[in-house]
Amino acid sequence: MKDFPNNWPSQWPSKAFVLDGERGTGKTVALLQIVQFARENGWIVLFAPQVRAWCYDAPYVTKSAHIEGKFDIDVVAMDIIKQLIEFHGEQLAELLIQGDYADNKYYPRSFEKKPKSSSEYNKEDLTLLDMAENGLKDDLLSCSALVDLRAELAKVTKYPVLIAIDEYNTLFEKTVFGYEGYDVLPRDISFIHALADVDESGHREDRHLANGLFVAATTKNFPSSFQFTKQVDSKRVRKLMHPYSHEELDQLIAYLRSINFWKSNYTTFPMQYELITFVEDLTPTEVTFLRLMTKNVPVKVFKQASIL
């Protein structure tokens, strides 16, 4: 991601990744590191963690006021927009709205309330920050504003853009919601549909970012009968996360030894309050036990290493 997109590998033409693999191999950790790196290096990041909660824990869905045939969850959209403004408000204020939207849908954020007519301001001066702030002021507009922000970010070239989504596979399963006898599926929800860049057709061409990267991570934390790889064509963008190889685990153990990960602190000479540290190490038997108990799965390795 350094000097993006100039250093982008030619063998990976799609600027998208779906991090997949068995539970505990570090998919979420890798995604968080990508998000942190991007934010620290001037990217605009639209980050959606724990998206399964949208489908199972959100308070309600309503019929979309702006997008026909879709449903909204205004509180979720507002949370995402708030985060976007918090981290990238200054950048959004520099970017003019490029799309053509309904007359008077968006207006300058300096207005206390929506003007009666677009003649009261210059529509060409509106920015992405205006769009975002409008979404926070009007709960009926919030989801549509998030959908439009996603579309606008796809056109941005001044800054690199990262769209990062965790628990991505849950967006292709089900929700707990229904509406007038109809089961509401995840992609029936307006902003979920707008963020599902990789679907049964692969990495959708109409979602490609002009100067950006789409990264999603799956989760195996919630047992499900849905099989993500059979529902979604992610073959060209799938990056499989593996347990440690024997060599990688040996390198990790060597590193943990170098930082005195296994140690006990004992206080001696109480009158002088002197602290003496005795560094312990893993025996060959304990290393074998570590491999056996964890099967080299990263999260299990760290849990087991912490109690040895």
C-alpha cells in the first residue's frame, strides 16, 4: 500500500482482497492493521467492523424513503458516517460532489435546516462533508447519504480510498428482520447492497475504485449453514490465511524468547526494593506440546503460549 497504486503487483489486477481462512488465522487482525496503516498514511477509510450485528442486533429496519425496493437502518448508517467524519472530515471538505442528485437533496452544512430551494446556494460548491453532515441531520436521508458517499468515494483521485469490511460473509446469509410478511435479506438493506463489492458475479466492475482498494475479511466465529465460497465468486480476489508453518512457528518462538515473553518477576531484598527478573524458557517438550495443542493456529498459539 506504500506509494499506491504505483507499487501495486501486476499479478493481482483486481484492487480488492477477501481475506478468508479457518478461524483464528488472523483475518480480523490483518484487516485492522491495514485500516491503521491506511489512516496513518493519508487514505480515506470507510471501515465497517462487526457487520453481522447489522443483520442480527440492529433495532429495526424501515422502508427506504429514497431508494425504491430497499430498506434502511438509520442508526447504523449514522454510526458509519460519524466515524467517517471523525477521521476524515478535513479530507471530505476538500472533495466536491461529482454525482448528479435530486434537486435540493444535499445542501451546505452551514445551513441550520434544509432550505426550501436549491436557489439559495451554489450546488457546484457542495462537498462530501456536506453530504455526510446532511446524512446526520436527517434520519430519513442517512442511509441514502451513505450509499451516495460510497459512490462518491469510488470517483476520488486526490486521496487513496480504502473500503474495509469485517465479517463480510455474513452479508450473504440472513437477517432477523421481516417486513409485511417478507424476509429482509442483508442485501435488501440499502447500504449493505452498496458495500457488497464482491458478490456472485465476482468483483463488480461498477464498484471499482478510481484510486483505492476494497478489503474484506470473513469470519468463522458464528456457525452457519451458508457456504460463502459457493455463494460468492471470490476466487480471483480471495487471499487465504493459513496456520503457521513449522518454520514460522519456530521464528515466532524465537522472537518471543528475544523479548522475554516467558518470565517471572521476583522481588528480593525487600529493604532495598530491588527487582530481579528470572527469564524462563520453553523446554523442547513444551514446544512440542504447543504445536500439538494449537495446530499452529495463530490465535491458539498466543493463548496457549500465555499460560505456559
